[in-house]
Amino acid sequence: MGYCPECRSEYQPQITRCDACGVDLVAQLPPEEELVPVYASTEVLEANLVRETLIAEGVDAALTSSEDHVFPTSGVHTAHRVLVARSAAKHAYEVLDAALEAKLFGAFGEIVKG
């Protein structure tokens, strides 16, 4: 079997290139890298702007959303988190620090370091 290192699709042995990505297949996929949160916001538009800013600077980023129960206030709040590969976190923080200094975003969220 062959695997696409980009989209991680599995192919029959006679196939040598990924149809979707156009890259050569590999015999074995590397383990998936751990994703870590670098930014959290209560507003999805702001979190998406952060994600797009990171991508524009060459950092692959994902956006996740989850409902958080916040105490002592009542109700459910949605938290939007921007995730990057652990190995890209240092570069992501540099991009985010510069963007926050330029006031591109930050009204509804904050950098998550940990």
C-alpha cells in the first residue's frame, strides 16, 4: 500500500502518486504531530482572522470550537481555539506577538502559552 504524505490517503500498491495532491506516495506515514493551542477567542471571526494570519505567514493552523461552561457566570460560552503543530508554535507566537502589537486583533481573545 502507498500513502499520501499530504492528505494521508491510502492507495493500492500499483498507484505511485496521489490523485488529489499530486505528490509521490510513501510506504509508511509519519506519525501525526501533536497540535497545541496558540490563541483563544470568544468570537469565531477573530479566531479565523488569527488562523488566516498564521497561514499567510507559513504556519499551518486549524480552528476548533467548543462550548465551555463558565463559572461563576451562568450559561454556555463558545470558545474558539487556533491550533498549530507543536514544532511550529515558536514561529506562531512570533507572528501573533507582531500582529497583536499592530492591533490586528485581540479584542475578544488572547495568546495561549503553556
